Amino acid sequence: MSNRSRRPLSRRAFLGALAGAAATARFAAPSKKKTGSRIHVAVVGAGAFGGFTAAELLRRGARVTLIDAWGPGNARASSGGETRVIRGVYGADRIYTEMAARAFRLWHEYEVRWKRPFYRRTGALWLIGDDGAYVRSSLPILRDNGFAYEELAIADASKRFPQIDFSGITSTLFEKEAGYLLARRACAQVVEGFTADGGSYRVAAVTPGAIASGRLDGLKLSDATTLTADAYVFACGPWLPKVFPELLRETIQPTRQEVFYFGTPAGERTFDEDRFPVWVEVPRFFYGIPGNERRGFKIADDGRGAPFDPTDGDRIASAEGLKAARDYIARRFPALANAPLLETRVCQYENSLDHHFVIDRHPGAENAWIVGGGSGHGFKHGPAVGEIAARAVLGERAPDRLFSLSRPRTASA
Ligand SMILES: Cc1cc2nc3c(=O)[nH]c(=O)nc-3n(C[C@H](O)[C@H](O)[C@H](O)COP(=O)(O)OP(=O)(O)OC[C@H]3O[C@@H](n4cnc5c(N)ncnc54)[C@H](O)[C@@H]3O)c2cc1C
């Protein structure tokens, strides 16, 4: 694919595309083959990974049943937050920048298809406090994939963003196309669009049936029914180790993550999203989303928290987490030094040991697939992951080996 075709769409290009035919063609109604001849795939989990996998399978002509225990973007799910950052910088991990470029394009196509905007372009300002090796190693990969960026000298960045105290920051990078996605609402829309296109959606907790002769024999649902299909996709996010404890207990480990929303001063617009970007500070990896649809100035620490149970875990933010967030914003954004806390959220990352995704066949069941391990950075990639997973299930293309369950399992920083 040429660089140009991979380039993320600007807002203007996106609006232009609303009238365009390309997206319409890609999203032509699912093929009308006789039901009997269509492969039936059951997808468990309607988060960013499962929802888009179901939508992509349907689009490719499969008959699809999507099942979720609590519904798309529910408050326990990793995709259940208000907003998630979309960006291209991934250090030297080329595969994720390429997936982000593909995901940008697919997000726009889905927006066009469903006439619902999910993406807000704010740009992302990288505040670099170390030698900058991580961000610098991304630059050629950003260029190859058509991501526009500016390296702002500290003096210029201070002029452009006087809201920020740049003490301790040695360099910056401004990613022009980055921004944020409306997370839980996008998940809900995926299911709405999927059912409008003929997909079948059910609310039930799923337990896998028995594996015999190298195949999964079906699903047991919490409404006491069973469901059989030709293939099964388990996109259960942080619940994957509960669904397949033997296989995934050591591979995917959910951790507790806290998010804080602070109130900006009355009448003050300098932290609104049209004047202030998404920002990420490295190496500490605090990050945030500015206006956030008037829900407050969002800040989170990307450092992995304690192990967490996504079903029963207590979701009250800690005093230590709040203090760390307050200390950070007082130092970095002085106008917010005494900002009141508006809301908190406790979510969980569904970490793989090396933070790479898992998109692979169950090693004991040729008709079952595992799609997960988003590891705190998966949401933006949802449509691209869905495409990769759908191709794998339908035998069109195997996923990259990086996403296999049998890759060397070494913990990464
Ligand atoms: C605080 C926080 C901030 C984040 N920030 C970003 C960000 O800025 N950018 C980014 O790209 N990513 C971010 N992420 C990561 C991203 O949100 C996740 O990687 C992604 O949402 C994972 O999606 P998923 O579909 O795998 O899991 P989930 O969204 O958790 O979906 C799994 C679904 O499976 C269902 N389910 C589970 N078990 C069963 C069962 N047995 N039967 C039926 N249904 C079941 C659940 O109800 C759930 O709906 C963040 C995550 C958190 C927690």
C-alpha cells in the first residue's frame, strides 16, 4: 500500500469522504448467500476487539452471533470509558503505527457508514523528559505511514501552549492527526450497526463447552441454552484468563488503573479541546485528554497498577493515586493547581506479559480463536484488530506472529 493511501484522513478529507463512494462500496450489505452456505461465527465479547471482529466478519459474508454478559462498552469493560487516545507514535514498534494508520482509516469509514462521529482531532503533544529515544525512533515510521508531526522547540511550544510549565522537558513532538475517540459510545454503535446489518446480538454470560478431538463443541449461555457455531471468537478482554484459566492465567493479567477528571476554572477556555491537545509525558507516561466533552480535564498514569478482578474489583480510586495526579497537574499545568476533582474511574488494563496483542487460534481447538491482550493501548486499534481477526477466522490471512500465543513470553518494560 502506498504511503498516501495509508495516510490518516484529515477532518476535511473525512467530511469530503461522507459524500464519497469508496466507503459505501466497502460497506455494501453483507453478501446474501443462503444462510445454509454461510459460515456461522459466535463472537463472545462486544468491546472494541469483539465488536469490530463481529462487524468485519459480517461484512465479509459470515453469519455472526455476538454475545456479551453486560453489553457493549459496559462500565466494567476495558472499552467502557468515555474517551480513549488515538495516536501514531509507538517507538520502534512499526506494526502498531501501521495498525494505527489502518485503524484511522477504518474509524473514518465506520463514521461515514453510521453517520456518527467518534474521532475528535486535537493533536497530541509529547512532553519528553529523557533523551527522547522512544519518540525519535518512531519518526521514520510515522513518515512512512503518512502521520504528520512537528518537532517544536521548547520556546515555541511554550508560546503555543502557555498553559504548560515545561520544567524538566527537554524536547517535544506534536502529532497533528492524533486525538481521542468516544469509547463506550462507539462500542454501542458497533452493536447497533451490526444488528442493523443483520448480525444477531444476545446478552448472556458465556462458558466455553468441551474441547474434544481438537474442536470446541459449543457455548453454554447463562440463560441455560447452548449455542453451536462453525467457529468461535473469544474477545473477553480482561476476563480472558477467567474464561480459559489453564491457557491464559499466565499470559493475560488485568491490572487496576485509575483515571481522574479535574474541573477547569469558570469561564476559562484555555483547556478546551480546540485550544489544548491530548498530551503524553514520557518517560513517566502520565497522559490526558483536555476538554473531554466537558467532563473535566482527564489525567491518568499509564504505569501498571495492582492485579484486579474485572467482575468484583472495588472501583473507588485511591488517596495515593489522587495525590499523585494532583501533584502532577499542579506542577505541569499551574492554572489547575487547586482544581476540584469532578470524577474518578477505576478501570483495568488487560495486559499481556510483553504488552503485545493476542490474535491466535486456541492451541487445543482449531475452531476457537482468542483476541485480546490490548494491554492499555488496544482501543484505537479496534477496527484494525477486527479486520485481522476476521481474516484469520475466515482463513484469508494469518495474523502476524507477534500476536501468537506461542511467541516467546518475556515481560517488557
Ligand atoms: C483507564 C484506561 C485507559 C485506556 N486508554 C487507552 C487509550 O487512551 N487508547 C487506547 O487505544 N487504549 C486505551 N486503553 C485500552 C483499551 O481500552 C483496551 O485495550 C480495549 O478497550 C480492550 O478491548 P476488549 O474488547 O479487548 O475488552 P473489553 O472492552 O473489556 O471487552 C470485553 C467484553 O467481553 C465481555 N465478556 C467478558 N467475559 C464474558 C463472558 N464470559 N461472556 C460474555 N461476555 C463476556 C465483557 O462484558 C466486555 O464487554 C485504556 C484502558 C483503560 C482501562
